[in-house]
Amino acid sequence: MSKLTQLLCLADLSQEQVTHLLDLALEIKRDPDRFSTALKGRSIALLFEKPSLRTRVSFDVGIHKLGGHSVYLDQQNGALGVRESVEDFGSNLACWTDAIVARVYSQKTLVQLAQSSKKPVINALSDLYHPCQALADLLTLKEQYDDLSKVHLAFVGDGNNVCHSLMLGAAILGMTLTVVTPQGFGPDAHVLLKAQALAEQSGAKLTLSQHVSAAAGADAIYTDTWLSMGGRADPALIEKLFAPYQINTAVMQRLAVKHFMHCLPAHRGQEVTSEVLDSDCSLVLQQAENRMHAQNAVLVSLFS
Ligand code: CP
Ligand code: NVA
């Protein structure tokens, strides 16, 4: 198996690498003490262009648990690329840190950071992808179902970053994934092509629809905010377009879906009702906890 060198997009990983990361995450979750010096002497930059709760805290605490040190950088000293170029920022960060975890507006910024720093860069969410989230979600489903190739996941909502990474992850692992989006909010065409090519290799079944009924019989239904951070669409228009895609108790029952998933933060009463979010079928806190274990598996793999 080739060594993990960065994590910009799940499509860069083989099935063997993704499977290994999930198995390692389970091991770290079961026996964290065994990994308590994995990042000894390492410093990792946590660079955020956008707000975060889960990603920021799970990386910070996770790095600490692996014996490393993190440096948090937000935009309070000015936006990235203004005081100095992204490339100069990256090459300077590389003088002191061993890796860069970055949440950015554009996937291109991650590539610039990776090229200029020559250090591993981990995508902590961009316009296009959220690979750390998808790894945590796959880990959560693995804990529930064990054999992911037998799992049917349905994503209902905006076909952007989180949806894209789930498509790639599901395609790599040979899962069944139904993606339901309103017209005009489907996945990016290039990402779809990538996912379809990966699905062909793995035997994954990828279906796109504009009808929530396509999610019937799925093991889990997953949704995300209707308006992503940095999104410029009119919130009133979005609310009207997305209203038929709300996940509520009636939808869960009608579609006979067992589990509910969400990357969070949730907008109660919009993409999901509190009744579903807080119900026994909701896996959202398991997903949130698993962010740390999945990311720690990535970090351990990068530095082992
Ligand atoms: N799911 C997720 O990435 O949460 P944060 O935006 O709080 O980091
Ligand atoms: N699609 C959401 C995910 C947040 C974790 C966003 O980009 O804001």
C-alpha cells in the first residue's frame, strides 16, 4: 500500500488506503494510549478561513492526544493572501510546522499551500470537498454495519462539498449511494465523473435523483445545511426550493430509513426537524466524535 502523503481529496486515495484509515481509526478509538506519542515533537498548523466548531476542536484535541502540538490561525490578522501571497504564507509555515490542516474557500488554496510548503496538507473543508467529514461518516457507518459494501446511504440536500466527499468515499468502497438534490443543486460534473469512474472499479452503485422518494429503503439518510458557509444565494429563495427536501419524522417513516446523519451544524426546522435530529435514530454525535478518531488515523498515517 502506498504511503499517505496528504489529504486534499478522497479520490487521491486507493480503496486499500481508505480501508486502512478506517481500521486504524477504530484501533485508535479502542486503544488511544497506544498512539499517545505518535506525533511527539511535531507541530501542526490549523488554518481556518471560515468558522468551525467540530473541525477545529477535534483536530486540536486529537493532535494533543497523539502527543503533538497545534497552532491555530484564523483570519483575525487579515484574510489569507492579502498581507502576503498564499505561497509565501505556506513556505513560511513550513519553516516551523510539520503539516497544515486548512479550511479554505477554494480548493485551489489547498493546492497552493501544498506546493509552497512541501508539507502534508489536510483539507478541513473547501468549496469542493470535506474528506475528514466523509471519513468520520464512513467510520460511523462501519461501526453500525461493519461491511460498507452492503450499506445503502442516501444524501438529501445541496450537492456540494460534503455530498462530493461522500460520493467519492462511497464510490471507492463499493457502497450504494443515492444522491437527492433540488434541480440546479446537483453535484459538480467533474466530481460526478470521478465518482462514476471509481464506482465502476469498485462496483459501487451511484444514483442521482431530484425526488426524496429515491431514498426509500436506505440504511441511513444524510443531510447538510441548505446554505453553506460563504454561499451567496438568497436565503428566502433557498428555503422555498429546499423545503420539500426537509428530513422529518414523516419522511423517515415513509421511506423506512433506520438512521439519520448530518455533518452539523444543523439548522433545526430547516433541513431537519429537532424530532429527527434528537431521536434515537440520529447518529450525529457519533459522527462528531468520530471526526477526531478518523483525523487521528490520517495524522498517524502521515507520520508513521
Ligand atoms: N462538520 C463540521 O465540519 O463542523 P464545523 O464546521 O463545526 O467544523
Ligand atoms: N456544506 C457545509 C458543511 C459545513 C460543515 C458548508 O460548507 O458550510
